[in-house]
Amino acid sequence: MTTTIALAGKGGVGKTTVAGMLIKYLAQNQPGSILAIDADPSSNLNMVLGLELDFTVGEIREDMLHQVKETLAQGGAAMGGLPGGISKREYLEYHVRSSLSEGSRFDLIAMGRGEGQGCYCAVNHNLREVIDGMSKHYAYVVIDNEAGMEHLSRRTTRDVQHLLIVSDPSQRGLVAAQRIYDMSKELDVRIEHSYLIINRLRGELPVEAVNFVEKMGITLLGTIPADQELTDFDYSGRPLVDLPDSSIVYQTVSAMLGKIL
């Protein structure tokens, strides 16, 4: 059985860093392979994981639709076929698998840019089936989402066992986390457990923040301290998964995951 973990949070709260520490923990402490899905259009999870990124699923989708339009313009099939008679599903499956960045314990797919103009319903349906089919071969799937959650049901039909909503200690961050949590209940994806993680905390959580969290209706999984070592490591350009196991950020995330996995 595949365990799916999704992360969400407004931009700039360190969500992708938490995703990297999560994947590092799984690789070191849990059996089985890991598929990371970077669903943020900025596509920088590969830098955190130290993997090369040749092209994204968004680029594959746009290229396929471009070829379909060219075929139609040249008098091709009414529904817009592809050169060589290949089906859209076969085209997507081949190229999505080719886009996979492979590591020793974890692989990565980057979703990339969002949809342009036009109808993408049929294409997204095929992409869901392709990515879900690939996911079945992994013990864990980790999805790093963009700030919003509304696109998650367009990316996968999989159940999500753990939704981790990441915030910083600011009021704006916590309000955004509340909105994401409320939005998650309206998705076409069944989410079994939802947790809040507060990142980059200096000192104790302010009383006002404690009171706000208590009213959110979501379990506070834990807090992650602000850490200069991680900042220096990130500025050096080294993958964050190479942080030493003694890192306070890694130790803190590990303790949280030990509670739920």
C-alpha cells in the first residue's frame, strides 16, 4: 500500500524545506522507494533533493497540445491526433516516465507550469491516470503543493493519508493555513489526517498565536525553530537533504514524523 503525504502552505513559509526533510527522513528510516511530486509551478524541490530537472509535466502537456493543434491545422483527424498514430495517453505516459528524475532512494516528477488557454479536462484526466499508475510502485508519495489546494484533485485521485499544512508564526501565515485547511475539506480527494506545522519559530510561540491555533480545529504537530545552519547550507547551494543528521531542523521534523508514521 502506498502512503501519500501532501504539504501545503502560503509561499515563503519553508514548505519545500520541510518536504525535503520529510523525504530525507523516509529515505533513512522507512523501507521502500519514495516518489516526490513537485506540484509548485516554481519547481525547486529538485534543488532541495539534489536532482537534475530536464523538463516538467506542464511542458509535456503543452507540447502535446501544440502537436494536436498542428495536426488539426494540416487537416488531420477531427479530434486532433498525434503524428505516427500514437494515442494521447501513450504519448503522455512515455514522456512523463521520461521526465522522472531518479535518485538512489527517491525519484521526482515536477508538474511545472499551470494550464494555458483552452480546455485541459481530457489531458488532465489522462495525466491523473498516468501519475497514479506510476505512484502505485512506490511505498511513499510526497506531494509538495503550491500555496492553494484547489488543484490537488486535478493532479491525483489518490487518497491522502497525511496533509501537512506549513505556516510561519505570523498572523498572515496562520490565517492562510486556516484557509487551506478549510479548503481541503472541499476537495475531491479523501484526506485522512491533517496537521499544522509552524516553521521558523524564534523562541516561544506567542500567546496570540497559541490562541489562534487552538481555534483552528487542526492538530498542531509541532514547531520548527529558525536555524542559521540551514540558512547557510541553503545559501551554499548544497541540497538540503545533505544536511547532517544532527541538524536541529532535521531532528525536529524527524520527531514529528515519528509520531504519525
